[in-house]
Amino acid sequence: MNASTQPHDLPPITSTRRGFIKWLLGTSVVATVAGVFVPVIGYLWPPARKGRGYSGPTMVAALADIPVGTGTVVPVDDKPVIIVNTAAGGVKAFSAICTHLGCVVDWNKGKNVIQSPCHDGRFNPVTGDVVSGPPPRALPAYELSVKDGKIYVGKPLGQIYGA
Ligand code: FES
């Protein structure tokens, strides 16, 4: 290679390499800071969940599937609802979210009560009132109707735990 083939007016290669390394370090710092703060911001200000909203009564079961002395938990508008059928009160629907700390309650067939599995909170299946345990208030009831042998659940009639 002779001197006539080497251009003298090009910028030195070290200048380009230094600039590239600065750019690389700068983007690494920005990516690291964003990687730390974006999840923190997402945790502190979560995006609002868009619920489907109330769309009318939901058919949850056939009446024949919930004979007297039984109960079952069904989903209604993304929330658990317990349907119970008792000799004293007939068919009722309550929020299945315990008013103590939010565990999902279930039917205790042996004791004929709605029971929370977490701290043994118990609720009256006719009124939803607290029978025993730490829950501070009754389970809120839901609108309920029976048509053509089918059970329909509508809106909650009280404040649902956590809602
Ligand atoms: S969450 Fe139900 S009794 Fe504690």
C-alpha cells in the first residue's frame, strides 16, 4: 500500500470507536434505569381493569341441581357467588367473598352454614349474617329469581369485599 491510496481527510478511527462506546454506555444506562423504574411505576399505578360490567341477570344453574340442603359457588360477572337452598329460607344468593379477608366461602353441608375455609368464619344461609368467627359483617345478598326451573342471579345488594 502506498501513501497515495490512503485518504488524509477521513476522521480518525479512534474517534468513531469512542463515540460508539459512549453511545453504547448511554443506552445501557437508560435501559437499566427503565428496567428498574417501569415495573415500579406499573406496580404503584396499575392500569385500570376494564370490567365487562353488569349485563343483566345471569342463569347460573337449574333449580333441580341445587336441592334443599345444598349450596354451590358459581361465577357471576367475574365474581364468586354462593347459591344455597335451605328448608328455612329457600334459594338464596350471596357474595362468596368472605368479609373478613376475602377468602372464597363454601357450603358446609354437615353444619348447614356458609363457611370460610381460612379462619372458620361462618354465615347464616338464610340471611348471610355472621354466625361465628372473625368476619366483621354479613355476606351481601344478590338479586335472585327462578324462572322455568332455572336460577338467575342479578346485581349485588350490598358492598362486595374488595370491590
Ligand atoms: S377470610 Fe373468612 S374468616 Fe378470615
